[in-house]
Amino acid sequence: MTHPSPDSPSSFIIPPSSSSYDALLLLSFGGPERPADVAPFLRNVVRGKRVPPERIEQVAEHYYLFGGVSPINEQCRALLAALIAELNAHGPHWPVYWGNRNWHPLLADTLRQMADDGVRRALAFVTSAFGSYSGCRQYLEDIERARDEVGPEAPVVDKLRLFYNHPGFIEPMAERVASALASVSDQRRAAARLVFTAHSIPTSMAAACDYEKQLREACRLVAERLQRPEWDLVYQSRSGPPEQPWLEPDINDHLRILRERSGVRDVVVAPIGFLCEHIELVYDLDVETASVCDALGIAIVRSGPLGTHPRLVRMIRELVQERIDPQATRLSLGALGRSPDRCPPDCCRSQCPPQPGQPPPRG
């Protein structure tokens, strides 16, 4: 049962009964698939944001270096196929759709297809494990905007909960990191530094959500599973204006400090903040950070994202099952507990609201 269509939604409405759900939506970021796609794709990404033009041109060159193709859409196609097989094998026997925020298949197009197919309510799995404006709330806004574009026949779609501490995320992430660690020589593996990385966001945005707390908890759970008590969390891929503070340390700055102060010779980089391969991994880490490591005399190994790991695919089905069956086990690890099914109205804002008597924050 499959409808490989453009986009998908998610909304603030919790349906009165689980029986009203009739489809699953895979909702992701999107990426260009040929050189001609790069400029319009990037215009979609930066719409409404204060990104310097020179930064946009710089990022465009990153895509051109790889033929204008991001790996993320192909990864989503593979995940879509895996989800179809998983639901066909274990249920619920729903059609599965795919839509993106920034490139084809675009969300509004997918919602039109879903409406044409008779879908009225769906659950959406968003390829972002952590709560932030861009990783959570913005997807909810994208869905509502797409529903408005489609009109009254547009289906309602509820976003599945955050899964940063779900065993279906932590276990396969630990497996990926263990595989990367295993590629370091036996003599040097114990001294290799484990460095987790995630996309940086403005500090004003970070102050309005639990992004940092959730990242640190996920890193701790993975490192604990691997019995690696020493690890670092760093950030990458910042894109805002220079005067706007973003989360730090930057991965490349941190590696320089590790080499200078600790004499680190081997580093395993684990992109825990990314679910799929895309340019911010294959360029920012495999080209830019690898070049920094080469200059510093550090041997670098990068673990792969989860992609279509079978445990991740099963986790998505488990998240669906817990929403439609009140008796289903709701899994989570660590001290932070299970994320709520529905985001609170004030969660994951783009920035903290100003305090009384203070001017609104810039950026």
C-alpha cells in the first residue's frame, strides 16, 4: 500500500480517536538533485532569514562540488521504501507518503495527492530527533501553511513525538559509532577522542527550546552504551550574520584546541544531530573538517547517520503504534522521559520572547 507522493503535513490537533488515522507521512528537509535546482532550493531554505548573500553563494558551491546533488532525497526514498515494507509486514496497513520543506516533492503537492487519495488524517514522522524551531515548530508551521494552500480538503496530520532518547535512535547510533571506533587501530583506539556534532543554531533560538539539553542527553546515552566516559559535543554549519551569536564550540575550532592542548591524534566524529546524509555532512565534515584534521595531523573517522537502519525503521512503526494504541509501550531512555505527543503552544520558538522592559532580541 503505497503512494509515493510529494509532501506531507503535521498539525496541532489531536484527533478524538486513533481510528481516524489513515496514512503515514515522511516529512524532511529536501535537497537539490541537479545543478539547476541549487539556487531555487537555497532561496527556499533562506526565505525570511538574515543570511548574508556571500554565505548563500558559498553554500551553493558546496553543492556544485557534488554535481548539484544532495544525498538527502535519495536517503528519503530509501527510508520511504523501508517504511512501506515495515508497515506492510507488521501494520498498520496504511499508505506512506513523502514530502519536503524546501524541495520536491514539496509539502503542499503531497497534501494535494493525499487529499485526492481520500486521506483525511495522517501521522507525520519528521527526520529531526531534537526539539528546536527549525527541527520541530517550523515543520508544524510548514504543515499549516501547506494545508492553507491546499484548502479545506487538505488532510490533518499530527507530528509524531521527538525521539532523541528513544532506544530506536540511541541503539543504532551507538552501533554506527562503534563501527567507526573499530576502524581506529587497536593501539590508538582507547585514546581516540569521541566528538559528537550537531547543526548550530542561534543562541536566542537555543534559549527558547531544549535543543542543547536533548543533544547532551543523547550523547551521554550513546557514550554510556559504548563505555566511553570522555566525549565532546560541538556544532557545525552555522550560517547567520557574523554579529549574531550561535551555539559553540565550532567543530573545527574545537579540533584545533584538542590538538594543541591535549595532543589528540585520532578523532571519531559522530553527527548525532543528523538523521540522513546531506551536504552538511559530506562537505562540512568530509571535506572541510577533514582538511582541518589533515593540517593538524589528526586522523579522522566519521560515523554514518542512521539512514535506513532497521532499528530506526522499527522505531518509526513503534511511534505510530503508541499513538494509535493507548496500551502500547512508550519507550524512552535516560532521565528526561518521553517527549509529549503534542508540542506545548510555546515550545521551540525562533527566539525567547523579550522580558518586560527589554527590547526584543535581534536576529
